[in-house]
Amino acid sequence: MSAFHRDGRVIVYTGDGKGKTTAAFGLALRAAGRGLHVVVLQFIKSPERTYGEQLALQRLGVEVRQLGAGFTWTKTPDVHREALKRAWAVAKEYVYSGQYDMIVLDELNNVLAIDRFPVEDIVSVSEVLELIRTRPPSLHLVITGRAARPELIAAADIATEMTLIKHDYEQGTRAIKGIEF
């Protein structure tokens, strides 16, 4: 055992396959069932919509907050940048509050992978690594989203890549309530 031991884990779910957020919500459900104080912060999803997982977890006393402006192609870059700036500030506030046992940073990998407009000045990989390094030692941090940066995977205790084998969405099937949202 090293001189500096942490009980809290950093868990990254990434990849092009379905299931990243679902896996993170499963962990949140498991943690809440064990009496841990959990919050889910969603970086892309907008508070203008409701989601099945949000409704279920809130019934169990787990706070779920949508902090984004929606899909990156639905609003202007300025709208997204402002939402991401607020979301990153909220995430740091929650992490450093010391009030939570698990925090899910849903879609944070997606944010770091945005290339349609600049985000590095709002939230950078180095800032996320600093958050990981300086978080309360017992805090479990779960980070989801496609295209996880290699530095985040290296910093994780657990990293899982979801691989797309087949999804009917590719054939134009619409999203189904209870499956995709």
C-alpha cells in the first residue's frame, strides 16, 4: 500500500457503444442503495427535458441535474459555452463540498472532445485531472462519455469501453422512451 491511500475510485465509461450513462446510473443506484450520498451532474443534457433515469433516481433521493444546453448542434456555440462554463463551476462546487460519496460527471468526456467550438478555456483535460487529484479522498468520481482522453483513462482506477456491435438507431429507428431516454 502506498503512503497516500484513497478509498474513492475514479471510474471512466467510454466508447461508441450504448450503455455508458446506463452503467453510471447503475452505480449511482447501487451506491444509493447502500446509503451513500450521490449526485449526478449531466454536462450536455438540457433541463428543458426529462429523462427516465432522472425520474427514477430522484424518487430514491438521488439528485440529478441537467446542466447543458442540449445536443451541440441544436444551439449556438455561445449558448453551449455559457452552459458548460456554469456546469464546470457547479461540478467543482459539488466535488469540493465534501458532502457526497459519489458524483457522476455524465458526458464530461463528450465535452472534452468537442471540436465544433473551443472549450479548452472553459474546461481542459488538465483541469479535470486536477479535480481528480484534489478531490476528497473518499469520493468516488464516475466520468462518462465517448472519446475519453488517454490522460483520463490513465488517471482512472477503472475504465470500461463500450463497443458498438449493433444498434437499430443506425437504420433510422427513433429513440424509444424507457430505452434511450
